[in-house]
Amino acid sequence: MKLDRFFWYIVIFGFYFSFAQQKDSTLVVLNNEIKKATTDSLRIEALLQLGVYQLKRDFNTVESYMNEADEILKKKNISYDTRGQQAEVFQQLGILNRKRAKYIQALQHYLNAQKIFLELNDSLNLSSNYHNIATVFRYQKEYRKSVENFKKAIKINEKLDIPKKIGDNYGGIAITYKKINQIDSTLYSYNKALQKYKQAGYEEGIYQVKSNKSQILNKQKKYQEALQLQLEYLTFAEKVGRKEAIVVTHFNLAGTYNLLKQFPKALFHIDKSIRIAKEEGLKEQLTSSYKRKSKTYYMMKEYEEALDYYRKYSKTKDSVFNLAKAKEIREIELRHEFSQQKLKDSIQFAEEKKVILAQTETQIIRKKLYLVLFIITLILSSIVGYYGIRYFKIRWEKARLAKEELDELLTLSTQKNEQRMRQVRVEIEDLEKEIEYKREEVAKLMTESLQHIQSKEKLMGDLKKIASNENEISIQSIIADLRSEVIEDSRLTRIKNDLEEINYDFFKRLKAKHPNLTKTDLEICSYLKLSLGRKEIARLRFTSLEAVKKSRSRLRKRLNLKEEEDLVVYIKAI
């Protein structure tokens, strides 16, 4: 154990010796900037830069810098807009109080800064503000709010395309996800942070992410890999003087050595963590370190020491987090939300007031314009009215005479129209009588056609008997039947010649519905309307059954009938 301590003392001394000049030179440059500042604005800027540098190293000195900057900003004779500088002072005071585990004061400072950043539309600083608020909520175990604020910061920085800040946001949200055991989200966020840090060339961020990922390696029991990453980050943190990072890394190393059951090394690192946390006033880290030391003693079965450090942990924890403080934080948050809503309402009211004033001025101008237009319209109406009356008197007299003449013409026209209507009615009655007569004739011809078909069947039967040498059927009887068939053909011809006249209304409807039908199509339709079969149609048209079949097929296509629709039914329905 003594050898390990000696080794670490040598390492720490070596790095401090190697980089002391660089750190001191940076502090000298920043302090010289304060001395050289000739105006209040330049002095505040120098104090803010020094504060940013010391927040990562010796943050206890930051309070004096910010108090001095705040005193300057309170002067009444400052002629420039100080809101941006005031917001940055609030921001640094928030970080300082957060490091001291004074979360109520930290949140209040952050919200004061946020209000100004929103007024100035300062997206860059607003993203840092959301990141810091998310960190406070994480320490207060408000993990949902922590994730929400980290995501707000990520959204802004992705829009601004700042890889380093995006890496910081993903690193912060990864720790929150780890607290609620969302391992997949944790690993995803660490990988995103590592990717962005590499893109930005930010060495410290790369080490920090690797160190944080070591906690996941511990869960996977890859302890040696975890130790290597933690020791690399400790070396880097001591090199750049990051006190808070040094405390956290010693704490993590103690946890890994506990898992390896190397308890002396675990106690060495946890004692380092406790000592530096006390020196720097890092209460949150001190609380966690007390708990880890208690756990180490418990694993060593030294229960009295374990109990002693657990009491220290409980006492310190109560000062960092309790229900009363959580309630106060919530009240601060609600007051901030109320003030933001009030500000929005006041802005909206001012805008609405401007709109109302503009509308009022517009209405006044419109009223004046309407009055002038009314007067002009009244004058023009009087002039037009005078000449209009004279004009309309003359027009009225002419119209009266024209009306009398028109009435006479209308009377004559009405009489002629009545006479014409009587003639049309007589013609219609004659046509109706003629149509009725034709219909009766068609019905009679259909009956005769059926008889003709029957006679053909009889003739066929007689021929069959002759073929079978039945003597009771004579040639003379067959001749007589054929003569009757000739008569029947004559009647069918008459039907063909008179079909268009008989089916006048039918053809009219059919042509209206299907104007592209040919004369042959119309003739086939009329036969189908009379329910004639293919054989009768073939006889009437002096063609073959096959030709009639093709004509029917073409007709179906021209009528756009589907396969399941019956042609005869469709024709009869027209």
C-alpha cells in the first residue's frame, strides 16, 4: 500500500512539474488582461474569461471574480447593454453553486441567465444553460427533467453544428441514462459523445467518455479494461488540473478495485477522493465517497468502520438533498415558468395593442374617405338624377307606345299559336292511331311467323316419312306445304320492310343511347326486340346462321355488354 502511494506521489509530482509553467502562464495572461482593462466592459470580459478557466481548476476563486463583475454591472452610469454579461455572471455563479451542491441557488442563477438568453435570442449560451439545468436535475434525481433539458441543448447545438458542445450534451445525458439503468441508451449516448469529440479534436472529452464507459465495462466484468481507461483519464485530469474530474476518477477507481476485491488499493483511491473533495468543497462527490468507503469496509467485514462512514454519508447526504430542498427547487421552477408566461403575455398584449391602434387609425382614415366619397356620390347622383328624369320621361312615353303595339302583336301571335297547337295535337293523335295499327299488324305477323315455323316442321316430318316409304304422304301435299311457306316468306319480307316504321320509338331511344350503331345493327336489334331466333333472322336477312352469330357478337361489343349480360334482355329493356 505504501509503495502504491509512493508511486502515485511521483506521478502526480511529475505531471505538476511538467505543466506548472503552462498553467501559471495562462493564469498570468488572464490576470494581466484584468489589469490592462481600461473600461468596465473590458474588465468584466476579463473576469468572465478568468472565471471560465478557474471553474475547471480552482473554482472557489470564481466567487470573488463574479462578485466583482456583479458590482460593476450595478453601476448606474454604464451606457451599453449589459444583459449578456449579466447572464454570463449568473451562469458561472450557477456552476459554482452546483459544484458546492447548493442546487437551489444554482437553479435560481441558471433560470435568471436563461431569461436573459431568451430575450437576446442567444442560442449558443442558451444551449449551455439547458445543459447546466439538466445536470442540477440529475443531482436532484429528477431524471425525466434532466433528459428533457439535455435534449433541448442537443437540438440547439446540432442546429449550430458545434461538435464539442454536442459531445458534452451526449456525455451528460449518458450519465443520466446510466442512473436509471437504461444501458442501451447509455452506450448509444457515450458513442455519440466520443464521435463528436473526435470530430472536434477535443482530447479531454475523449478521455472523459472512455472513463465513463469504464462503468459499463465493470458491469460486464471487464475490470482490467475499465482500470486502464480510468487510470488514463486520471493522468490526463491531473495534467490539466481538473480537481472535480480527479475526485470522480479516484472514486471510480475505488469502485473497480472493490469489484476486484483489492481493498487496500480501493481505500487508497477513496481516501484521495475524500481529501480533494473536502479541500474543494465538492459536497456531492464527498457524499458519494463516504458511501463507497463504507461499502469497502463492509466488504472487508470491518463493520464498525463501515457503520461510521455510513453515518457520515447520511449526514452529508441530508445537507445535499432532502424533501424541503426539493420542494424549494420546484417552487423556484414554478416561479420561473410563471414569470416566463407573464413575459409572453405582456409581449402578446403589447403586440395586440399595436394591432388595435393600427386598426383604429385605419378605421378613422376609412371613415374620412367614406365621407368624401359620399359627398361626391351625392353631387353626382343629383346631376344624374336631373338628366335621368328627363331622359326617362321621354323613354317612358316611347315605351308606352311600343307596349301598345307589342300587345297587339302578342294578341295576334297568341291566336296563331293556339291554332298551330290544335293542328299539332291532331297530327299527334293521327300518329298514335297509326302506331297502334302498326303494332297490331306486327303482332299478327308474329303469329303467322310461328305458324310458318310449325308448317316447316310438319314439312320436315312429311319428308322423313317419304324417305321411309310411308305411302300416306304424297308429293302433292308437300308442294302445297311449300306454297304455304312461300306465302309465309312473303309475310316475313313485309315485316322486314316495315320494321323501322313500326319500331320508330324503339329506334329513336336506341340511337340516342348508342349513336354508333350501323343499319345492320339496328335491324338485328329490331328482330331481337320481336324475340326472333337466329334461324328466323337468317331467313329474313337471306344469310347463314353463322353470319347471324357473328352479327350478334359485333352488336354486343358495340353495346359494351359484359359477358354475364343477356343481349335479348338488354334490347327489350330499351
